[in-house]
Amino acid sequence: GAVVSQHPSWVICKSGTSVKIECRSLDFQATTMFWYRQFPKQSLMLMATSNEGSKATYEQGVEKDKFLINHASLTLSTLTVTSAHPEDSSFYICSARPSGRGEQYFGPGTRLTVT
Amino acid sequence: AQTVTQSQPEMSVQEAETVTLSCTYDTSESDYYLFWYKQPPSRQMILVIRQEAYKQQNATENRFSVNFQKAAKSFSLKISDSQLGDAAMYFCAYRSGPNSGNTPLVFGKGTRLSVIA
């Protein structure tokens, strides 16, 4: 149990276009989901926390208009990178916390390359 | 703000031997949770073990166990009978608050573990 899927696993897009990444909790409901960004050989950097049915809370320095997060249901959250630029190239990881539980489970990540 | 420190950027262990990864944290809270996550080359984050601060007993999951020293704010991970598949980046993480809260995990910088055959 406690499986989180993420799609796509790898995407290449042109500069100026938008990319949507989906995160789904497959066998549990998640009131809260988290989005992280990870640079090579570094730790995870929290981008935002989203709660089902409400606006996401963004970490300082994260542009909310560039990284649009929607948590439409208890099993789905999406991250849209708008007007992507090469500096947005990175590894993006979502995470979900089962309602009423303390631990978090992570998706397999999405590698975004902007050309 | 809470911080998590992993002082060992890299560690290595011989196959079948035991290794201990260190983690310290700083907090003024009494209600919190600690975790160890493993990130193999696939980059999939895997929950290895969790510890609730109110529990005095150290958590154990098969070959993985922790040494939780609350007063010292230390949370080390011991891997026994190391296997080649244990090679990965290990992250120590802290989370404050009750289970119903939406507070995020605070991660350390990680320790890269190599297993030598």
C-alpha cells in the first residue's frame, strides 16, 4: 500500500511552453500533498504544500504564477510549470500524506528538461 | 525553525557488515516525528523507518534500526548485514505537529552510502 504515482516520468519541452505534472495517491486519500524540486546530488527543496480544495502555500522564493498547483481531489494534485525556461529544468517530486497519518510517501519523480 | 544535520556526506561499508548513519536535529517542540528515507539511483524516495518522539522504544524494521536519543536530539540509523541494494542516498527528516497537521518534512542534506562487495 501507500503508492504515489507521478506522470510523466520524463518530459522535454521548448522554452516558453507549459508543462503539467500529475501526482496521484493510488491507494489512499491524501488531504495534503507536497511538491519538491531536487537538483543533482542535493537534498529535496520544498516548493509548496497543497491541501485539497484550497490554495497552495508556496515557500519563499517560489513563484506562484510560474508553478501553478491544483489539488482538485483527495487523490490528485497537479503542478504546471508555465512559460518554462531552461533554468526550470530539474527533477520534480511530489509527496502525499495519508489523512490522519504522520508519514509521507513519494512519487517516482519527473525529470523536466527545457530546451 | 527546525533544522536537521547529517554530518557524514559519504559513508562506505563492506557487504554483510554494519554501518551507522548520524543525524541530529534542532527543535524546541515536544511533539514531532523523525524519519529516514532512502533514495537509490532510481531517485524514488523510500520510507525506511519512522520514530514518534513520544515513544521511548527505538523503532526497528528488519535490518534497519534507530538509536533515538531525545535529550541529545540525535537520531542515528543502523543498517545491519549490509547488502548491495542498500547503496543509496539516505535522508534524515523531521516533522513537527500531530498527524492531522500539514507541516512539511524538513530534510537533512543526506548521506551517500556505498556498499563494497
